[in-house]
Amino acid sequence: MALPHTVVVPLTYSDYTSRRVLTTEWLDGEKLSQSKADDVGQLVNVGVICYLKQLLDTGFFHADPHPGNLIRTPDGRLAILDFGLMTEVCGRDLLSLFITNRDS
């Protein structure tokens, strides 16, 4: 399953977004944690890959990946929501993160 056709994120409405308010389009779906669909396990795997690619390829980290921010759309895609709590992890910090976790 190719990631670009499996994952969707809502558009951000910049004119209505500020430092304290993130305004995005509405996406229909059900919480991934409550879905009874057969492909939920596969979508969870896609989500893990997305979060790792985001961190390792771009250095950005979605710091709020709770079940309410992951939904299954009616057409079977994974929607990742709420990018209001993000942080950037620089190369040296990223290396420290992996060394710390390996030694724990």
C-alpha cells in the first residue's frame, strides 16, 4: 500500500489560523481506535511509518498522536489530525534521542 494514496491530512486555513488557533478543514471518519474495519491494523502500520518518516526525513515531530487524532475515512484512508502541537528535532538532538532510548 503506497503512503501517498493511503494518508490524508486536512487543509489548513491560514487566514483563520493564529499562534493559538489552528483552523483546518473537516474530515469525516471514525476514530481508528473504535473502527471495526478489517484494514485498521494496516492503517496503524501506515501511521507508524508516517510518524517515523516525518521525524527522520523532515525533523518535525507531531507531539500529540493520541487516538482522537487518527481517524479512518469512509474511503479507507488514514487521516492524521491536529498538527497544532509540533516540534522540530535537529540532527544532534535526534541522534541523542536514539542513543538514549537504546541505552535505557
